[in-house]
Amino acid sequence: MQDARQSPRLSVNCPVSFVIENVAGTGTIYNLSERGCAIESDVAVPQEGYASLTITIPGMPDQLVVELARVCWMTRREFGLEFRVITRSARKRIERYLFRSQAA
């Protein structure tokens, strides 16, 4: 199966809080790109739907908000999101973090 992602993801460890439809929870982003992420969480989330996220990126003083993301896949403890609505400044902060992490 071919990977359909437009942007490569980088392994990370970022705390995240989310709301997907009417389900709120917390978890850990374990891979991240400028267009999406994968999250591990003990919270059972819907197989389909839309989310909002608040991400804590190590080394950044302010949390990052993704206003709207689409659930792309899920397993028992993990799910993937595609970012749909995110400010330009938030996307740039993700890009800078990924660039610094790749260079390290």
C-alpha cells in the first residue's frame, strides 16, 4: 500500500488535548507533519468526524491550536488527523519545529 501523505511525518512526543465531535480527551502526538498528525490516547474517539486540537510543542512558550482536523483512521488507542483549518502562523510554527527536530 502506497503512503498517500503529501508531507513526511517526523517522530515526536507532544502532549495534545482534543475534542472530536462531542468527545474530549488528551493524548500524545507521536508523529507530526505540517498537514497532520497521529495521536495515541486512552480515549475512544469516533471513527469519523472532525476535531479541534491544542498542541504543546516542546521549547515553544505558547500552545498551538488547530481549529479543524479530519479523522482519517483509527485503531483501538491511536488515530490519525489531517489538518483542515489552521492559521498560517500555527503552520509556520510546526514547520520550524520539524525543521529544528530534523536538524538535531
